[in-house]
Amino acid sequence: MSNNLIFYTNPQSRGCIVRWMLEELGLSYRTEVLEYGESMKTPKYLAINPMGKVPTLIHGERIITEAAAICVYLAEVFGNAELAPKNDDEKASYYRWMFFASGPLESAVVNKHIFGEDASADKQQMLGYGTYQLALDTLSELIKANDYILGDRFTAADVYIGSQLAWGMQFGTIEKRKEFQEYVERLSKREAFQRAHVLDQALLEEVGEA
């Protein structure tokens, strides 16, 4: 299959996560910027992503959506950068925490941000995360005990979860806990993170001037 990659994004979206992942892998890709509103709802783009949102990645004839899925796909298909789990023990933690972050954690943060409070005690068992504090406490215990999600080795799980924490703390939807701040600071020193940030900042200015 061709390694041609087309990356649909907006600098104020979860596309920033995918940008960082692409830079970690050192891949060549074409960026297509979509503004919120009509450009994401055109028939041409809806044929690619019926949700009418970004990010979306096209690899040859394959279409991958959802930031976590894109990170996992890239790590596995372009695995020479060793950003995927290497053995079954690593797979257990890697998939556990990737799906925790993209499911229970994100739901807890979004619901807390929108509704401002947790569900009543009798409704919490119906949710995949219980309470906002429980979701954050669960991730806190992991981060306190490890430099990275898999222990001492950086992987795509750190790209995804680190981005969630950085974004959430910046906009006040995730508590600025000491362990979260130290973890994000550690990740932000990576060259690929810094390259991705520069690219998205330039894109943000370009979109703002358009």
C-alpha cells in the first residue's frame, strides 16, 4: 500500500493529537485544514467522515477517524518507531489505558464540564466512569507510579493521554494535579511535541488571518 497520508484537521481540535503522533513517527503527510461549519459538512467531506468532524486520516484507500484510533493505527502500521506495545504484557496496559482515556475519562470530563456535577448516586452505576473524581483518581494513581503509561517507555498511549491532560488543564476541565502537570511537562520536552506545536500555532495564525 502507498504510504501517502492525508491529514484533515483544524488547529483548535483533537487534530493536534494526531499531528504530534505523525511528528513522533517522522512521517510525510499532506495537511488539509477544515474550518468549523460548512467546510466540515460538505458532501465531499461527509463522504469521507459522515460525522463531519476532524481529525480524519486517509492512508491510501483506508480511512481512519477518532484520535485514539488514529494513534493506535499509526503506531501499529508504522511500528519502526516503537510506539506500539512490544509484548502481551505491554498490550494489556496499553489497550487498557488507551480505551480508559478515550471512553470513561473523556465522558467524565465532558459531562462534568457540561452539567457541572456528577450524576446522582443511584445513576452513577449506569455510567462507564462512576464519577469525575473517580476517573481522575484512577489515572492519578497510574501517573504517580510511572514516568509513562507503560512504565519507563514512551508510546502512542502517552501521545493520546498526555494530550488529553494538557488540553484539559489548559481549559480548566481537568484538575491541575501535581502529577498531571509533571507528566505533561515531561512530554512537552520531546522534539516531536515541540515541532507539532509550532506547526499548529502557525496554522492557527493562518486560519485566523483567513
